[in-house]
Amino acid sequence: MEKSNRLQRRFVFGWAMVAITLLLAAASQVVAQNKTYKPGDRVECETTGSGKYWTKGTVLPFRSNDWPSGVEPDGSWYRVKADSNKVEYYCKVEFIRPIAGGTEMKPENKVETAGNNQDVTGKTEAPAVGGFIECPVKQKPVTKGARPDAELFKKIIRCAKREKAVDKDDEGAIKVDISDIRIGASRPWSYSQDLGNAKPGTIVYPVKATYTVRTFYRTATEVEEGWIRILNFYVNAFGEWQIGSEENVKSPKVSRIQK
């Protein structure tokens, strides 16, 4: 009789634990579904659905074609741009978690750049020494036989690598610092090797650039340090220098500096 009672108690206890586990799982799912995010929130997204591989990123606004006409977002998923590879993912809400302090709004957006204490409290309207440049770079038309201009090439590269200022209440300013640039011997444009609207006979100048990209957020600075790429410049049909194909020489060391 006593043995039967013990077995009965174990059976009841086991089912009770199963019920509690199911209730907790259901509760966590409800919490996840009720969690809402807004553009600019800093989050982590598990992009594989396994729960093992989380990547940091920023919530982006929905696009016009993300939802059918007349249908409002239901909070079941969000568009998240990953920091590591700049890819936009469709992240289900149950696979999104906020980064600590990532949604905290601060009254100003001050950042420090290497060698400069730059206060990004307003959008930079024009190029400035040590500051952000205005993109696209304004160029004076040149002929197809023009000699390369290293300083102009630096500005074009900075724009190509997404340098931008932001408005006072925004985050995500990007600064590109070029530490070295080398212009190689010219060569003829090749259909199999080059991109763009050039044609056979166009002269291409390979440019080897070493640069670092910094993205400034309210709570941290994302740093891609030590990019080395070969960018092939040529004069396009409008008489402007343009980057065609690119070759990766060295990928950067990526880090996140908390503020």
C-alpha cells in the first residue's frame, strides 16, 4: 500500500512538473510576442532559428512592400541590420532580444574620433578638415587621360564606404579614416575584370587603400579596423572618377567599444 502511494505521488509530481514547464514556455512565448521594437533599437537576432548564434544589429523601419496594402505590422517580426556583415535579416520576435542599454534615449549624440573630439550634435553640411565629408563628392569634369588625384580618391573612397553624418537625435554616424593610399601603375580596362560603364581602351588605376570604419551609436562604437582593399578607378562617361571593381586584400579586426 505504501509503495503504491509513493508511485502515485511520483506520478502526480511528474505531471505537475510537465505542466509547469509548459506554462512557463507559454508565458515566455507571450512575453516575446508582446515585445515591441522601434527603428534604431539595438538588439541581437538569432538568425538561424537554433537559439545558438546571436548577432548584434539595429532595428530598421519597415519597407513599403514588407506588408500587404492596408495591413499594419503585427509585431511578429522585425527587419534587423547586422553589424558584422551589414545584411538585413527578417527576425522573428521570439528570436530577438534587446542589448542592455541599447534602447536608452540620450539627449545628445557625442562621439570621439581618433585624434579629434568631434561633437556630432548636428548634421555636418559641408566638408571640414578632420570632419565628415559631403557625399557624393563634387568633381570637376576631367578627360579620360587625366592623372590620378590621391586626395580626391580618398574622398571618393570614404563615400563609397558609407561615411555619413547624422542629425542631432539620431545615431549611426559613420566615419572612414584612410591611413594609407597607394596608386599603382595604370592598365587597360578589362571586361572580365572590371565593372562600370567603361569600354575597352579606358585606363584604370588600381588604388590600394588601408582604412578603418567607425560607426557611432549612443551606447558603443563599432570599429572595423585595418581594411585593405584594391579599388580600381577610371574616368566615366561624365568625366568623373569612379570606382569599378574591388579586390579584398585584408579583412578588418572588428570590435565594439562600450561608452
